Amino acid sequence: MKNNLIKYCQSLLDFSESEISIIKDYFITTTIGKKDYLLQENKVCDFVAFIEEGSIRHFHIKDGNEITCDISLENNFITEFKSFNNGSKSYISFQTLEDTKVQIIKKNKLLELYKLYPKYEILGRKIAEKVAMRNTAIALSLASSKPETRYKELLNKNPEIFQRVPQKYIANFLGIKPESLSRIRKRILFN
Amino acid sequence: MKNNLIKYCQSLLDFSESEISIIKDYFITTTIGKKDYLLQENKVCDFVAFIEEGSIRHFHIKDGNEITCDISLENNFITEFKSFNNGSKSYISFQTLEDTKVQIIKKNKLLELYKLYPKYEILGRKIAEKVAMRNTAIALSLASSKPETRYKELLNKNPEIFQRVPQKYIANFLGIKPESLSRIRKRILFN
DNA sequence: TAAATTTCTTAACTAAAGTCAACGTTTTTA
DNA sequence: TAAAAACGTTGACTTTAGTTAAGAAATTTA
């Protein structure tokens, strides 16, 4: 059985066979149907998830509108740290965009893992660092370029996303309306 | 002597007196003059810094333009994780906006600390999580609101920043041009 | 597979941001 | 403290995004 989680962890740290099997024991694999929720806003995020296959949209509802602040494909960890750490209500929802297979570890199990084997604490740190890096890059992109450039960069860096994710969510992630994304695409065609 | 770093660490984890003095030993306090650099783009970021007093602007140069992707005041940790972890060139510069006092730990000392006392590994994880949370919030804000709303929210959440940071950097951080920020401010006055 | 729903595109119009240039104000520095 | 530099505001104009509405295309569902 394919296990991207293990590969990913091994890319972060050297683990022995027995350490690997501990990870396997602690994570639970689940499949979530398309458009179902891994986390609903205002519920507590008591887990960390790794996407084995599929895609998940991170969004927040503001003035009745959904704001997509990230779109994660396979081989990414996701959690809402604030809620996870403080036990507060999450201000973000995680919704699948396709049938999605995730490996999940619940907070209590993760804390147990941290306590039992300090090495997993290192793993936890590295995962948090990865999430931080990704969010830094997203913020930079949004602060810097104009929408057209952001579109081109995303297309360049992650063309697959356009095959798999409805444009309206991509538009939202780029910080614009779907109509504007349409226009940008058209504009580029004729350049 | 005031030591915000210690207070901050204690807010994240319980440390004994001796554990605290280890932190004090490992961090070095430096003062950086206004507009000087803590890190220059394309150099390796081999440290984690904590701002005791002052403010630091995070920016990236793109097509010859500086893009301010964050503005950190006192009581924040800053580092560029990608460069720090991989030893690659940083794509971000850290420049002070005022005379700024930072406490710095170099990578080799931090790794030593992690190895010697696993508890600091937990601290490292929590710091990374904090950075991730902050960047998530920034990305969400940029993806969501229109500039005027972002301005109001920043003003509401962090009014001090407007007393201490030149508007052109704030404008840039809000993803707009200084002229636009001027106009937004004017527009709000007459509403 | 036909109907219903959702998504994408287009158009016309409005609102807002970008650009360029000028000028007054503030801050820096010599 | 006088001169220079940097910063903020304003105005005129251009470009681009938002809004609304309609219809085409694709996808979902019965």
C-alpha cells in the first residue's frame, strides 16, 4: 500500500523501521467524499491531517462570503494551529474538492506521541515550519503581484490545480472574483 | 533588566529558573540602528531573532520593487525558515524601521540547545506554530478583504503601527500603493 | 440521458487602484 | 540650522477589478 505520509516524514527526518511503524500506528486513514468537510468553521480543530490523495480548500466566511485562503493538494499537512493549540473555535473550514484520502492524528494521540518519543517532537516542529513557509509564500504573493501575475505564477508552479479545482475557488485564492479571472485568462490569450 | 523574550517563552511553556537561565545564555542581545539590516536577501538566514524593542519590516525584491510582506513589532520571533533549514539563500530581507533591540540565537547554538535539552525542541515547535498562525492570518486578510477593509482592520488591531511605521511600507503590506492608501484615508475621513 | 444545477464567460457599467507628476511637509544629514 | 532627501497628499488620467445580469458550457443528479 502506498503511503505518502511515511515518505514525507522520511524526507524530513531519518526514521528507523520501528519508528515508522509507530507513525503508522498513530495515524488513521480516512476517505472523505467530494465537497465534504474535514473541519467546519466554529468547531474545534483537534487533529492534524496529511493529504494522501485529493485536495482540500481552506476557507473562512466573512460577511457571508467564503474566502479561500489556501488550496492544499496531496502531500501536505493541514491543521488550524490556533484552534488546535488553544482548543478555541476554528475560524477556518477544510472542505474537500475531490474524493480525498487523509491520514489523521488526533490531538491527544499526537501529544502522547510527543511525550513518549521526543523524536516526534522534532517532526512536529518541522511540520509547523513547513506550514509557516507555505503561508509566508502565500502572503508574499498576495501582497506583491497584481492578480494577473499571481495567476501566471500559480499556473507556472502548479498547473495541475487548474485541472482539478473549480476556477471560482482559484479566483478566490488569488484574491479576485471569478469574472476577473475569466477576463485575465482571456487577456493573456491575446497577448 | 527587562527581558521580554523570557516572558514570551514562559507564556508558551513552563520553565524552571535554571531552564530560563539556559535560554539567557544561548541568546545574544544586539541593537540595530534604524534602517539597518538584520538579514539581507540572498544571504543565508542562520539565526532566529526575537524583537525586544523596535520594529522590523520583512520584504522581498521583485522586478526591482520591494514587497513588504510583514511588519513585526516587539515580542515577535522572526526567521526565514526555508533559508534557515536548507542553508539556501534567503528570499527575504529584514530591515529595522526604528532602532531595534533583538535577541538572537544562531542556528548552531539552537541545534545544540535542541539536542541537549529536548524541552527546547518543544519551544521551537511552538515558535514555528506561532509564525505559521501569523502568516495564515496575513494571507487570509490579503485574500479576503478589499484594501479599505484591510486598512480598517489593521488600524483597529494595531493602531500603534501607524505611529511608528512610514505609510509607504504599510501601504505595501496592505498590497496597495502609497497613493491609494492616502486616498483610502481621505475617503474614510469623509464618511 | 434528460433535466437541473453549477460553473464559466461575456458584456455594460461603476468603482477603485495604478501611474505620473507636482507640490507641500517632515525628516535626515552635513 | 540650512540644504537635501524622503515622505505624504492631491489631481488628472489610465487601467483593472467589482457588480449585475444574461446566457453558454459543463457537471451533477434523478
